[in-house]
Amino acid sequence: MNILNKVTLQGMKKSRTRTIVTVIGVILSAAMITAVVTFGVSLLNYMANGAAQKYGDWHVEFLDVSSSFVQERTHDEGVANAATFENMGYATLDGSKNPAKPYLFIAGFNEETFNTLPIKLISGRLPENSGEILVPLSVEANGGVKFIEGDKLSLDVGNRMNGSKNLGQHAPYISGKETFMPKDEKTYTVVGIYYLPGFDEPSAPGYTLITKADAQDKVNSFNLFVKLTNPHKVHAYASSTAGTEAYVFNDNVLRFMGVSDDNVFNMLLYAVGSIVVVIIMIGSIFLIYNSFNISLNERIHQFGILSSIGATAKQLRNSVLFEGLCIGAIGIPIGVIVGIGSIELVIAVVARNFSDIFYSNVPLTLTMSISGIVVAVVVSMVTILISAYIPARKAARTPVMECIRQTNEVKVEFKDVKTSKLAQRIYGLEGTLALKNFKRNKKRYRSIVLSLVLSVVLFISANAFITDMKQASERAVAFTTYDIGFGTQDMDDNEMLLLYDKLKTADGVYESSYQSLMKYSCAVKARDLSDYYWEDAGSHSPDETVNLPMEIQFLDDSAYLNIIEDLGLSKEEYTGQNAKMIAVAKVPSGMKDNREHEIDEYIDMFKSSSMNFTIAPQTNGQPKMEQGQNVSIKFVNTVPPDQPPSLGNSAPKNPFIFRVIAPYSLKEKFETHDTNVISKGLTFRSKNPTHSTAEMKTMIQGEKITAKYNLINFSEMLDQNRNMIFIANVFDYTFVIMISLISVANVFNTISTNIKLRRRELAMLRSVGMSDRDFQKMMNFECAFYGMRALLFGLPIAAISSWLIYKGMFVGGADNIDFVFPWVSMAISVFSVLFIVFITMLYAISKIKKENIIDALRDDMT
């Protein structure tokens, strides 16, 4: 070890406090980078495993290959698993409404294939022999042809030909150029309906029907699915082995390994990781750079003496870099261990919440990557070397005499530190001295202010994000009046009510209801509508007749009676075949945003509180007034019960609310054969919604329902929302706490060392008669100047950042949430900034006060 390095180690030992704080900063920086990288790797591994469970555990698929090709690939080096299905041929799909998919494609699965390619059943079971078959839901949803369990399919199975070329699923349909050549007639029994398989390409010309492969069938064409031990070699493997065969990659899995062709996802993935690492590096560089800069300020006189006896600029620069390497050698290994341990604890806390949101059967576990840890170590060391090199380069270029005399420490003109008489009168002598100290070395104090600003902005912004998420969750809870909803449109009423009698017996259900929501029109005179309505509707003639779209919500009679009783209305007057009806008719006057407002924020749509109307059913958007009926309606202030989940986009999109609420027993009186049904269905409240929903699914499958329907566990959706908020809370607060710790260490290190560097100056003030009280008062003013300057910049930036987060999360004025100005987090920030600065200053001053004034005056900036 050369003499300069020995001097460096002695200097580190002498300034133990600064060295320890710098090492702590490096530990925090390395821990955060390691934690971010490790969690990123763990999360991507979790998502890749979940995607493999959903889309299939394979990396590359070879299409329409021979049995010899399958054998060769199965024995290739690096292949972890291989599965195949038989391409048994095509059959024409009679009545297909999709011109790009006129075929049914028959695939023969074996046991290994079923394990590799997950099949998600909607109803029924898997085929057990070559005479049974599964049909995808897309045949009905996309092709317009409906199959149900038990159907017998007699298919002429053959090949698609383009001249002499045999076409497969990888080749899109070529209208007018290809021919279908049947070879064999096969009969299948439909035993189940399943969701669209993940291995099907969108351009495939046939809907894939799955049967059980039969060893007696002689099939020469297969689809081969290969999983490699090293997924990063999948592109090279496919291109080197495919030859003339077509192949596709399982991008749904590979994208989470960073090896897919999805450039947008890859860019987003690396951009997010890079932004987080850069934020950490910025905070760390502030801390470590200040430490080395302060170290040089302490050693600048020493550097001048060493230079005068022959030390070169390179040697001085290497001396500082050696100090950085020593600090890194201590801090980085500890930081890596702390980072791995802390993220393991965080993963243990949030693992269950992840499984509730994404993949219930895939555990989120800690996944350590050697390359990831190496990246964390390299980034941490680069941060240290950058922080050390900048001040080292500056010190090496400083002339020798300036280093010895230290005339470069403070170079200011009188005008730079001049204070006004008003400031002198307000602050007094102590405050004026503090203000002059603040002005005369702006570079040194600027780093403190920037560190505080960074901490304030991050803390307030993260709290704003959490506040917005919580508010969205609370609004979601407020606007959901049931736990489980069953919605349909074309199911027969009798069938729906029979199903209702079964579903309401599910374990945990304590409240249930059924209803139907239909589109109608209402003919009214323009003069009957309120002025608030016409503010948005525009000009009109008072005698003009207006056909308004409206809805009638037919509730089961008991739920309807409960509403009547809650409103204090007469049961006799509002029940029966000729009874009056109630309605909610409101317009959101003056509220131009897209939020969903509370009912008391709306204005009455009609001038009168009760009216007689002629209402008629709506068909294809047009009212049939010739089928109209006269009704007497009373307008009430209540919130209509939530409708069942609708299919598609059938929900009305009117700029106002006009809904009649009626008992279900009146439905036959108003309904016609062509009445437009928005939605109808069943709603339930349960003590255990998840268990009740699972039991209901079993009941529905047992009933073999053929109509389209939605069964949604809204409680589960709200739980997922809460889980996402919990996860966001954990990571946001963890990130903010660690960044804040870096900032606190930075502020502590900078202030305490700056005070130490000013020991002669402070000793001079005490020697001329400044009392301890006045001395403390001057330092308190300095604390206030630090804090107020940081808050002056930090709070406005944080407010703007909070607004941008709000706008970014909820585009278009935010859906159902208001912007909440972060007053609370700002108050916490104000208190924290002033407290941190004050405590740090108090610590440094206590050290100065213990020193002998004469010794401090003799000290030559050591």
C-alpha cells in the first residue's frame, strides 16, 4: 500500500462520523438497488409461471411437422419437455358468420398435451375417447354457430389445399384460391365447451375442436410444442432446427423473460426498471458526492502540501477513488444482504395479495438472479465512483498555493452577501449572520436543499398516489349494493326464476333479488321539463312534444315494497295492476365532468313532482308509440337499485337519469315480444361471496344453461382492488422510507460536517463575546433558512406531481374520484424537514461547544 492510500485510511479513521454515515448511505443505496432488481426478477418469474399455467408451458411451437421431425426435436440437447397434438384435419363450418374462419379444425390430444396446454372449461368435461369432442366458445361468439353439450356432430374431415400444397392453421384462409378436399366422415359427441386456446393464432382459419387421440388413427401431421431449459436461446434454437417448417413463439410467457418480440413491452419493462434505479442513484449520488466533497474540503490543505512535495494530480485523484473503493467494499456487500433480506420480508407480506389478484395457484416467491445481483453491485460501485471522481478531479486541478492557503473556499463579493436593512431589523444580528453564511457558499448549501426537496417530493407524491387509489376503492364499495350478480338478456323468465330458486339456497346467501331492466320511450311536452334540462338540450318550443328515452326497472315485489315503505308512501296507492308508479328523473346540471355523482347532486328533470305519461317500448332505438300505455308517475329522491351485470355494451348512455321503478308482477302488462331488454338477472348478498359463487357455478353447470350469462363476484373484484392498494402501500412506503433515509443521511452528513468545517469561524464569534444563547439563536436561523428554502421549492413541485399522478391515473377528470390536495402529507413534510435539520444542527453544535476556543482558533482546517 502506497503512502497516499495510508494517509487516506488515516483520514477516514479520523472522521469516523462522516465515514460511518457515508457507509450507511452506500448500504441503503445498494440495498434499494438490490431490492428493486430482486423483486423485479421475482415478479417476472411469477408472471412467467402464471402465464405458463394460463397459456401453456412451452416456448416454441412447430406447426404441421412430420413424426420424424418430432422424434428429432424430442432428443435435441437443451429440450426440457416436448408435447404434440395430431392434426386430424378440417371440416367446413356451416353458417359461419366470420369469412376468415369458415372451418372447424380437429386436434387430437394425448395426456401429455393436456398437461402442457391448459384447457379452461366453461361447462362439461374433457373428452375420454376419440368419439368425444370439446368445442370452443369462440365458435358461437365469433362465428355465430352455437353448439351445446350432447350435440352429435357428423363431419366430413379433410384437408385444405392450394394446388398441391397442404395448408395448415398457420396459413390464413385464402378466399377463391384454396379448395377443401374431404377424406373421411367422423361423428363426435360434444362433451364440453371451453375458452379459446392460448396456442391458436388469431389468423388461424379454423376453430380448434379437441378430441382424444387414438393410436389406431394414422396421422402424419403434428403440432410440436417445445420447452427449453434455457429460454433465452429459443430464437436461435428455432431458426437452427426449423428448416422449412413454420414455427411460432409463446410470447405470452417469453415476454416476462425479456426474450419476446414484443418491443413495446420490453421497452416498458426496461424503462420502468431504469427510472427506479436512476431515482435511487440520484439520491445516492447526492449523499456520496457530498461526503467526498466534504472530505476534500477537509483534506484540501493536505493535498496542497502533498502536491508541493511531488504528488501528481493522478495520484491525488486515485487517493480519493481509493477511499470510494474502501467505502464500497464495506457498504455494498452489507447492502446486498440487507436488500435481499428486506425484499424477502416484503414478498412474504404481499404474496397472498398477489395470488388473490393474478394467479391463485402460482406462489410469489423470492427468486435470486446472479446476474441481477451483479447488476446491483456494479450500479452501486458506479454510483460511488461517479460521486468520488467529480470532486477528486476538481481537487486535482486546484493550484498548489490555493490548496495551501485555501483561498478558493469562499470567493464572494460584498454584494453577494449584502443584506437589506429590513432583514437586519427583522432577524437581528444572529439572523443576519446566519443569512450571510447561507449566501456566501451557495454550492455547499444547495446540496442540502436539493436533498430535502427530493425527499419532500417523493413522500408527498407517493401519498397522493395512495390517496387516489383508496378513494377509488371506497367509491367502488359505495356504488355496489350486492356481492354477486347474475346477468343475462335472452334467458327465458321462467328458466331464470327457477334458477333463482336454486341459487338463493347457496351457502352464505342471506339476501337475494331478481329484476329486469327494459328500454322504453316517454312522450312529454317541452314545457313540463325543467330549465336545468334545457340548459344542455338547447332551444325548444313550449308546445313541442319530446320523446325521451327511459328505463323501467321491474324489481321482485318484496324489494319494491321495501322501497315504497322507505319512502313513506301508501302501499295501497302504489301496488296493484292500476297503481301509480315511482320514478327517479334527474339531470346533472352544471356538472360537465364524467364522474358518477351522488343522487343529491342532481337537479329535478321535471317541473312537477308527479305527472301522467304515455310510455311505449323501444325497438332498435325507435319508440313504438302506437303500443303506448298511460301511466301515473310520482318522482322520488332515491337511488335505484343496481342492475345486474349486463352483457356487452347494452347499458344506456343518456346524459340524464330517467328510470321508473315497478314491481315485477307488472312486467307482463308492459312487455311486448320485441321489447328491448337492457339486462335482467339476479343479485345476491352473501357472508362468504367467494364460496357462494363457486357453489352457484356448480349449480348453473348442473342446469345446463344454454343462454349467454355473466356470473360476477363483485366482492372479489373489490378485494382485488383492496389487495392492489395494499401492495401499492407496501412498495410505496418502503421506497419512500428508504429514499428518505438516504436524504436524512445526506442532510445529517452535510450539515454536521459543514458546521465542523466552520469551527474556527464559530470559535471566533464565541471569542468576541457571543453568548451560547445568541450562538444557538444564529444556528436556529440557519435551520429555518435551510428548511424554508427546501419547502419553498419542494411543496409546489410535489403539488404539481400529485396533480399529474391524479390526471395520469384517471384520464378525463378522473372516474368517480376527486383530486384531494395533499395537505396532510405536506404538513408532515414541513414538520419532518424542520425537525431533521434542527436535530442535525443540534448534534453538530453540541460537538462544537465542547471544544476549547483557543484550540479551535489554532486549528488549521484539519
